Amino acid sequence: KQREREANFFASLYAFAEANGVSSLPEPLKTFFVLDCQLFASMSEYGFELYFSDPTHDKNDLIPACDNLGNADLTAICRDAIALSDRYDFSDVEALPKKCTSEIEKLDYRFFALCDKTDLPAAIEKYYKDRGGKKDEAALEEIKK
């Protein structure tokens, strides 16, 4: 039952963010969404290449979310990744030069080393829950008002 509620929560959250924009999400939901649903989900699939090639991700949301979480190492990794994304066009990842893909791999490695060291998903979850966040339809109904 809990998994079903969470699945419905995530489906509704994605739909709301797509329809209204991530900036319309209140804190702490915005930080949770940017870090868990966008960054961590992309990293789990294909790393920073996927994160920056997804047009629904706004890299301008990333550093404020990292700052909210309070993890300086994550902020530094994401700043370096954003600097790289500013130098290369990620709209066609197949066309990225070898130098860029090598740098991306190093950033991916740093990200996952940090996850291993700090259990980043648990930290994101804790940030959200400590600020009253819940993963249910009622939480989303509240922001729709």
C-alpha cells in the first residue's frame, strides 16, 4: 500500500512539475524534486550526460538545491558539472568530444564516490522529511491550492 501511495505521489509530482514548472514547487519539495527526481534519477541511469541533455532539467535549480541540502561536496561537484555543461552542447550527447566525455566520467565518478561515502539518497530523503515533507497525494493537493 505504501509503495502504491509513493508511486502515485511521484507520478503526480512529475505531472505537476511538467505542467507548472519546477519553480512552482514550494520548499522543501523543490529541493527534493531537483535532487532526487532529476539529479539522482539521471545519475542512476546515465550520469551527468543524461541530466544535462534532458530539456526539462534547469541547471539553475541545481546549486540552490545543493545549498539547501547543505552538502558542500555535492555543491562542488555540481558546480564543476555545470561549468562543463556551459562549455559543451549536451543536446546531442553522441556528438560530445572525447575530452568532454572523459571529464563527465570523472564527475560521475566523484558523484558516486560521494554517494558511497555519505548515502546521498538518504540525506535527500532526510532533508525532505525533516521539513515536514510527505510522499502522498495530500502533500501535492496542498501545493495545488
